[in-house]
Amino acid sequence: MFVMALTVLMGFSACSDELDIQKLGNLGSEDDFYKTDGDAEAAITNCYTDLTGMYDIVKGTDDLLSDDVWCGGGNRNDNAERENLGSYTFGSTNGNIQTMYESLYTLIYHANLVIEKFTGADDTPVKKRDIAEAYFFRGFAHFYLGAYFGTAPVVDAKLKPGEYAKENSTREQIYAQAASDFQQAVNSGNLSEKSTPTQHLVRITKQAAQAYLGKTLVFAGKYQEAIAPLNEVINSGKYALNTGAYENLLHEVNDYDAERLLESNIVRDLDNLYFNLYALYHGFRSDYYDWKVPAGSDQNNAGYGFYNPTKNLYDAFVAEEGANGYRLNQTIKTEKQINAEGIYIANGKVLHGHEGYWNWKQRLLQSEVFTGMAFFTSSNFVWMRYAEVLLLAAEANLQSNNTAEALKYINMVRSRAQLPALTSITMDDVKTEKRLELWGEGTRWMDLVRWGDAAQKLADKGKQMPGFKGGAAGQGQIVHEYDNVEGGFVAGKNEMLPIPDQEIKLNDNMKQNPKY
């Protein structure tokens, strides 16, 4: 968030009495602060702020590493840090990786402060709820540390001087810590719960903690254990699949709808604007287009042109749904389809990192930006949807030989996508459905890694960079822009991101992940 400050320079004489100004107010020390319900609310607000601030980097990194999107942008090196992620040419000094690592540990630090300072001290309902939320946030950060970095250190308490040089943990230890924290949050009985599926509830809910507990256990390969918390969410009756226009699932019209288990609240308030690069990255890049949208259209051309769907993803949709598939055409558009919206590629322009498919699922809408300020959008950030819970439950049940339950859950998602019900189910069915339902939502790369499919699916990712040149009547063509000789997923290396270089330099006890 941009904070605008006005600095006023005032001249004054050097008289000592004029500098002897009475102190007005006292912020106090750390020991003075952590006392009241208001203090607890202020402290847990740091965690909510951290959650919102890391959305772009956490979700976007997974998408870039996956086989679902090209990095895109205006041209080569438009954003080298993201481009290197998308081509697997990144190393331990990548700025995005460093930012994510720091952001996750900042969240852990803020959560540990709440847990340490308020546990057992004059407990009130507010403090108990905030402590439970802090356990959720600490578990959340550890989950992503495990999924991305694999050997990052577990930090289960506020560190004291002399404890900062932590050794590597294992991915199993990190997931165990995340699961323990989520379970602690659930068992506390102090998390909020919706009264109805349509209630707008900003706070962390019991069901969100159960969903992430189930997700962590699935990632840890503990499928039988994952079934119970996932079923708790499903059987609670507090969440359901959205039945409105599928193309608007991630947009403001559906903020706090029945499908969203965890979202970051973005307030439509000029006094609380949130600088939102995530939305801009996914929008059309105006200088590459001839914009002829009709009056009253909600399409916005203020974006940067990143995160473009791959032909591989489009072909996977067609194989499962056909070229006229409802879900496909609600989330990805072809050149002919964007032409029908009044959007044309400008003459002579070649779209970078593009194969002729457009991200409609996360398009930038005029109604979601403040006039003249496209950096500020008002659509909430969606971390987890009910559809993901159903697909995790389908996987956990299938892996536990509960075929009937697995079929029930996957068919709920397929029904909303207007697909016929499956009568039998395999892991390939689960993998396909999860890819098509959640593409562009920061889950694909993590899934490929844990399924053991990454080396095969991503071997050539980024080795060749495509561009797309528009054509008459929507008959554009893919062109070859350049090669990345060192691109592509490397088995035994890219299953984890590198520990950031500066962390290794500052901590003699830390070892770098293999091959970085």
C-alpha cells in the first residue's frame, strides 16, 4: 500500500529551550503493549496484513513454475525475476524467491508474538480467538515453506538472541508443524464460523483451518488422516459451490460467497487503497492492442499482459470438455473470441510469452478499479475455494480406497462445469479435474511435484519462448521468439526452490538445497 507523506520543512533558531519540547504520548515498550483486547486485535491484524501482502508472490510463483502459463509481459526481461521462474533459469539470488521466503517468516514472527504474549494471560474471548488465528497463520506459513522450499527451518516459537541460526528441517517436519498448528487452531474451539453459507465473514474460520489441515495431510501423503478434516468442512453445510457465471468466480461480485474458504479482504475505500500488482499482471497490455470494445463494456486495458495460458493447458481442456466446453470458454479465450469482445492485437505487434490464448478467469475489470487508478482494485484475493476442498477430498478418499466417496466429490465439481458424471475414477481423473478447475490459482506446480510428475511435465518448460502475432479474422499465428538453452525443470533440483543466497550467507548452520 502506498502511504503518501507530506514533509514540511520548518526553520527554527538554535535556542536550547525551543528544542526542549514536552513529550506528548508514550507508545511504551513491548511489555507495555501486549495487554488488552485492543492490543490483541492490533497484533493479529499484522498477520492479516501479511497474508494480503504475500498473495501475488505466493500464488504467482506457483503459476509461473507450472505448465499452465507463460510469464508474458511486454518483451524479454520486462520482469526478469518472473521470467526466470517461468523458464527455470532462476538461482538462489532471485528476488521473488527472497521476498516470498522473508514474507513467510515475517508471518511466522507475527503469529508467534500473538501466541507468546497472549496465551494464558487474562484470557478473554477476543484474545482466545486471536491466539487460535495466530496458530492458523503459523501453520499456513509453514505449509508454504514446506511446499516451496522443502528444507526451510521450522520456527515454532519467538526466537531469542542466539537462536537465529537454525538448521535445515525436512519437508516432513515442516508439514508436521503446519498440521499441528492447524489442529491446534481447530481444537481451540475459538475460531469464527459462518451461520449460513452466504454470510460475509472476514475472519479465519474453523472450516478454513480444517481445509488447510486436510490439504497439508494430503501433501504429506497422509490420505486417510486427511479425510476427517476435509469431510468436516463438506458436512458442515457452511460452504457450497458458486452457481453463478463461472467466469466471475474470482471477481468482486462473488466476494465472500459460499465457495470461498479463505480470502484477503480488499476494501473499496479511497482511504484504504491496496496497491494491487496481481490484478494488473493478469490484464491486457494496452499498447499491444487496438481497443474497440463497445460503450459500457466492463473490460479494462490497463494491464501488463503476464500469465498467459499455454497451448498445453488449452489442449487439456479440449481433450476433456471439447472446444465448446463451458468451463473452458468461461476461463480462456481464443483470438476469435477476444475479437468478438472488440479487442484486437494491434498491427505489427507480437505478444511476448503467448500462444494465442487469453486468461479470462483473472481478467481486469473496469468495475473493479478506481477511476484513473488501475493499480488499485477492489476484488478480494482468493486463497482457497470449496472446489479445492472437494478435489482434495476426492484424492484422499481415492488413495484410501473409498471409491464411492471420491466419485461423489469429483462429480460435484464436474457437474458445476457442465460435464457428465464419472462412473469410475482414477488418479489421472483427479489430476485432470484439479488442473482444469484450479488453473491459474497457484496449485499446479506443487501438485506436480508431490505427484512425482514434475520432471516429465516440465522438462521443456521455458526452453523455447513463443510469441503470438495477430491475424485477420482471428487467424493469428504462434512465432518462435528465442531459446533458453539452460531452461526446463531439472529432476533432483527443482522439486524445491533454493534457500535465498543471503540466508545461507548469514547462517552457517543452513545448507543450500541440492544443485543450487
